[in-house]
Amino acid sequence: MTLFSDALSHYSHRVRIVLAEKGVTADVIDVDGRDYPPALAEINPYSSLPTLVDRDVVVYEPNIICEYIDE
């Protein structure tokens, strides 16, 4: 599981908190909110943060990411 996250975004912090509370291990890649890497643009049509990648699944809405982690 990989989380593309912005260190200054409260949405990213919310997802990180849920990951920690659930004890889920994820590779966190900090991304500058103004300079997205090309890899993020390829997997997320909106190039938004946070973005969670788990095998073939890409989730990019914070509330949906938290739900996905919860399940």
C-alpha cells in the first residue's frame, strides 16, 4: 500500500491518522502540493492528494480512502 500525501494538507493528515489507528502499514510518499510527480498524474486523473494505491486499486478522495482502510 502506498499513500501519496501532502505534509501540509489536513486531508492527508486525516488519512495518516486512520492508517495509524488501524495499524495499517503503508509507504508514505510526501509530495509537494504545488509540484505533482508524473507518476501521480498517471494513476489519478485529478492529480489530487491524498491518493492511496493498493495493488490495482487507486483511491483519491479522503473520505473514501478512510472507508477503504476501515474495511
